[in-house]
Amino acid sequence: MEAAPTLADSGKDPLWITIIKAVMLFLFLALSVAFGVWFERKLIARMQHRYGPNRAGRFAACLSSR
């Protein structure tokens, strides 16, 4: 029988798996920040009854560049 993996066995992934993990983590964090900013702007615009992401077109993606 093979022994169960221990903590000493961690970190031995091939380079390509490490790169995929890093890219997936980066994408998750980037999309989380983008969604958080979008949601915050939409919520604040609704609370202030002003022209904001809730009325600025398709998801208001370019609103902050104005």
C-alpha cells in the first residue's frame, strides 16, 4: 500500500499546472474586483437617484472613462 500524502509532498506540481493555477487565481480576483466596482456604482447611483450605471447602457462598462 502507498502511504498517504503528507505536507512535505505539497508544492510538487508541474510548472504548467502552477501557471494554470496562477492564471485562474488572477482571473478570479480581477473579475471579483470588476464586479464589486460595478455593483457598488450601481447601488450608490440608485441611492442618490443620479445618472449612473443603472441607466448608462449595457452594464455601464465605459462609464468611468467619461
